[in-house]
Amino acid sequence: KNHITMANIASTTKTQNQAFEQDLYERYEQGYEQGYEQCKSSRRRTSSSCSCEHQREQEAHEQWESRRTTSSSKRKRPLFSDDNNNQRRTATNKNHEQHSKPKKNHHTHSDSDDKSYKICNVVGGLDITRYISRDARSFFADAIDDIELIREVISETANNGGVGHRLTLKELNGTLDSDGRGYNTANDGNSNRYPVRTTVDAGIGYVDDRPDRFIDFYVGLFFLGNANANVNVTTLLQDRQDYYYNSTEKIDAVAELAIVQAAALIFPWIVDRKAKNPNRWSTTDTLHDHHHQNGKSTGMKKEPFRFDSLYSAAWIGSWGEVWSYYPPLNKVAGGPYTLGDTLGDPYVIMRDTPFIKPNLPWNNPSREARFTKPYPDDAEAGVSIISCLAPVYYTGKIANKTYDDTYIASTGLDIHVDSISRLLDVATKLTEGSFAMLVDFDLDIVVISQEVVEKIYPERTGFEEERVTHRHSGEIVEDRRNVTYLVSDTIFQGLSKLENADWHSLHTFLEGLDPGERDYSKLNVTLTGDEEDNGAIEFYVMYEKWKYVADWALLVFAPVNEVDDAIHVRILENVPNENSSSREVDTIVLKVRKGGTVSGHAAIRNDGALDVTLSSRGNPHWLRLQPPFSDDVQILRAGDSLDLNFEVLTDQLDVGETSSILSFLIQDDSYPDCFYVQEKALRITVYVSLGYYFFLALTLFISAGFLAAYTYVERRKKEADSVWEVKKSELVYDDPPEVLGRGTFGLVVCAEYRGTKVAV
């Protein structure tokens, strides 16, 4: 493993520090091989080969660690860095560049921070979508790692001869809990029937029925021949052909039981490690817990576990119907109960079940670990399960049976769908009415919460026959027709079968994405119960299509109006109160006489769902802000108002109209995924007029001027008119007067006027 890791490291860092890494890699290789040769020469290559291999691995690793430490000073940078391994938050970085606004890291599971995960635009929503998607994907990737560890432990244990003493079929058959099941070991109460002394007699196959068992084992009877229940079977028919699939491969249940029993080494640890203490099936008293003697923590700084119990069960089922199951079902049921009781028929074949069939060689030739679609739990009513599966192949000899790269069994980890819906709880914090779900590429539900089911699914289920769950024996476990819709019911009705939205268009958008990409679109959804009242609600649907782990996609829904109006700041003409409403304004007009002051009043109100910070971007020199507003940054809570009072100083204003802009910078109050920075402007217009006494003096001055002008004009007029005024005393006539003629008004005589002869 270290060899492969170093090869990868050498290749990825070659361009950055090629010479040093290559030298380091070669020295590591040399030390690796030297350690192996020394190991071979000091031991016989027989049963000690595994110890030799372990020693070789350990010595090579120690040699590598030593050289890595002594050479660390030569490195230009670490081999492993968060910059190389973590995905870059593109949307976040772009907004940070635009606004240069510090943001705190939201990638935390703390539910106490009310500002975490809130959004006010789609950019922040896509950022949260990627975070939720990565968190969920990491969770399921861990499940893949767990199931691959299980199959490796099982195959390696078989390769090393098994677990030591193995339960035989005879020992299993003799574990019947007669007292717990109410059987009389001498007679079952019916003298015409044989006594029930064994598990086979009880009709539950070869099972471990001990009350104090810590894991279940079960061997079905189909491949063992028609066993006579009156006989305690101590051997089995090892050469019975598998007539079920007309295969020539011979079934050897003894060998398969030897392999399957290795599950006891790993199942309890895997299941209990992913559960809170009260939900562990082993005792919580470490001193008396024989299966977890070293405790259950995964580290000193272990993050509090988010689930009461992640895995509901771990199991393995072989080709010949040999099974192991953890936790023991008698602890789950609270009384005598085994896998044989669950199946109801020891002759049942499980190969066509949704948790075995996908793993069969012809269905999974690449032998990959994978997830099933959710399917109904035939042991517990109203529960749907996702199983993480892996096939187990084996080459070697065990219990006198030789295998050559042969499919032996399928192993799996069961996860209750409703128990992991908490993975998506973060989505409910984005806005009021937001939610999320995990679907496959066909829009069939993978993970969904009951709250979301009640939002988008009908109130009651349909009448489809597939909603009736049967045990493998044919017995009905539960009939889910025409009942209240639960999470488990969604496995029969994907989103594409709902009629409350155009899910086909969403499927088209999703199909257009390449794996690993994210995007968003809008979708009108009619929520259950709102069909008549509110009609359809427009949602932003933000999604990321998984590239790894599974062919799934995360869908996050947020109402468009809640996102777009998450920050909604208005300037109102006066301070609003419960009994009045104020209109929004963008201009305030004031009138004032020269030399005086005038006050302006308005209110800045936050009608959005998020808190904002408010700061002045600069005022005109003739305007002074009054308390409670200040030049410092102020926080305006959602739903609150801030009085905007100011004074206008006219000393520095000319008479007439003056206008300027009062600007405010509005930002989200440190919401990590909001990225809101906007300016809000208010125009202030001031009309300045002169004072009263000035107007009186001006009036008198104007009046006097008018009078003087009038006098002057009259005098000049008289002077001008004086040219045409004739005085009789200045007329000089001849004696007798000279008559010049006769006119309409009388005689016209000649006279002299100021030296000029005139006719009078």
C-alpha cells in the first residue's frame, strides 16, 4: 500500500520538485526491497509468509518515514496540502474578489450559529449545495470504504485458515432456545408429532438461537438435501448440485460457513463504531465489553456523531445460503428471533433479492462496491433501506474445499433511509421553506426526510400492488396501499411520477450536466395542502451531479421570493409604526430661508429575513446626520427600522435650489454565503430663500427706486412735451395782422414765434 502511495506522490509532485522526489522515491524502493530480502532469508517461506510480509511493510514504512523527516527541510512545500486536495469554492472566491469582504468559514456542523448557511442569492445557494453534496458524498464514500474493509477482512481471514474454532452445523442445530420459544424438549404437547429439540425441528434452519449470542448465523436447507427433521443432522451433502441455476459448481456449505464466520471479527466493530453509545448493540461498559475492549472512539478529537445509529445491520450471504447478521435479531426483537424466523422458510433462495442480485457475477463483473436503490425492509414494517454491497471472491483452500477466484458471497451494510435524512438538514436553513433531497439520475428518491415527503408527496399512497411487502416465504409484512405517505413509500413513486410540478424539465436540466457539475433552474411546485389556497410556488432548484461514489444528484429547493427578498432594505418617508404605513421614497424636498436650519426625517427599514450592516458613504458638507444614526457601521436587524434624522445648514448654500445624494452602503451582517453588497441612495433637494427683513428693505428700496424713476420719467416727458406747448404771450402779430387765409376754425393770420414765422 505504501509502495503505491509513494508512486502516486512521486508522479503528482514531479513537476514541482522532480529531482528531490525522484531521489527520495528511489531510496524508498531500495529500502523496501532490501527489507523483503532480509525477511525471506531469516524465515521459512511457509506459514510465516504473512508475518514476513508484515515485517517487510513495517520496515519499509519506518525507513520511508525516517528519510522523509530528515529531508523535510529540502522541500519547497509539503507533499500534502489543503490547497492541492480541497475543492476550490469558485463562487465564494469570485464574490470575495468583487467585494473584498471578509467571510468566515461556514464549513462546520455547528447548529448554534444562526448565520450559517443563510443565502440571499443563487450564488450562495450553489455554494451551500456543493457543501451539502460533498458532505453527503463523503458519508457514502465512507460506507464504501467500510464494506470494502469487511470483504477484505473476510477473505484475508479465510486465506489465513479461518477464525480458529468454527461453529459446526451440529452445534448450530443444538442451540434451540427451547425455554424462550415455549417448547417442551420431551414433548411439544402433541403426542402425534415428533419432539422439537433442534433449530431444524423448529423450522428455522441451522441457526444460532442462543439468547446470549453476539452475532447471528444461519444456514438454509435448500442446498443440503431434504433433511429429515426427525434426525439431528451432523453432516451435510457436500456434492449437491445447484439445481436452482442449473450450475455445475458444487455447493459446500461447510466451507462457506467457515468463510462467513469471519464476519464475527469485523461486523460488531463496523456497526457499533457508527452509533451513539446508547444505541450500540454491544454493552456500553468497556470493562465488560468483550467485542470492543479498546473502546469505540475513532480519535481524540472525534466529531460528535450525527446519527443515533448509522448502520442498522451488517450481513453476509453466501451462494449456498449461509448467512451471518449483526446485530443479533433477538436483541432487536426483544425475544427469541433469528434469520430463520425472518425468512419464514428455511428452503428460501435469496439470490433474486434487491440486496443480492446486483452483486452476482453476471450483474457485477467488475466486482465493484455499490449501493442499491432503496427497497422495503421485509423484517420491519414501514422502513426502507439502502444497502452498500460488495461481492466476496476467494482463491485458496478452506475446510477441504479449494476455490479459484470464485464468487463466495455478497456482504452489505444496511442504512435506514429516514435515519440519514439529517444529512440534508442544512438545506432547511437557507431560507424559509427551503429543503433538499438526494435522487438518482432518474429522479428516483434516495434520501428524503418525512417533512419533505409531507411537502411534495400526496397525503395518501396509491393502490399499486407493489406497495404490499412480502417476506421471502410469501407472508405479508405490510400493506402500504391508501395510507399516510411515509419516507418508505417514496421508493414506489419517484419525482417523475408526481403531478405537482414539471419534473420532466428538471430531469432534462439534470441530464444536461456532466458529472461533477452544478447548476440551477426554476421550477413551479404545488405543495401538498396548497393546491387551492396558494397555488404553485416558484423555487430555485440548485443541484450538483455526483461524479464519484454513486450515480446520484443532490437537489436543493429554495423559494424564489425568499431568496430574492432575503435582504430588502427600504427608505421610508417617516418612521413606521403599527398604526401607520409609510411609502418608500427616493427624494426628500426641503425649503428653508437663508441663514436658518431645517431638519429632515426618514426611516431605513429592513423588511428582509437577514440582518444587515449600514454605513454612510459620505454626506454633503451642508448636511449633518443626527442620532441615532452615526458615521460608524450599524447593524439593522431583520424587521427593524432606524431613524434617519439630519440637519441642513444654509450658511454654506446659495439662495435657490441645491441637490445632493445621501448614500448608504448595505452589506449582509457576516453571513458566510450571502455575498450582499449594495448602495442605497436618497436625494436631498433644498430650496433656500432670503429672510423677512431683507425682503422688507428690498421692498422699500425697490419702491423708492420706482418713485425716483417715475419722477425722472415724468420730468423728461414734460421736457419733451414742452416743445409742443405754445404761449400766447410769445406770439408777435403785425398791426394790423396779416391774414393768410381762412380755415375750418376761422381766419389764419401770420405771426412770429421765437424768431420764426408761424401760421396761427
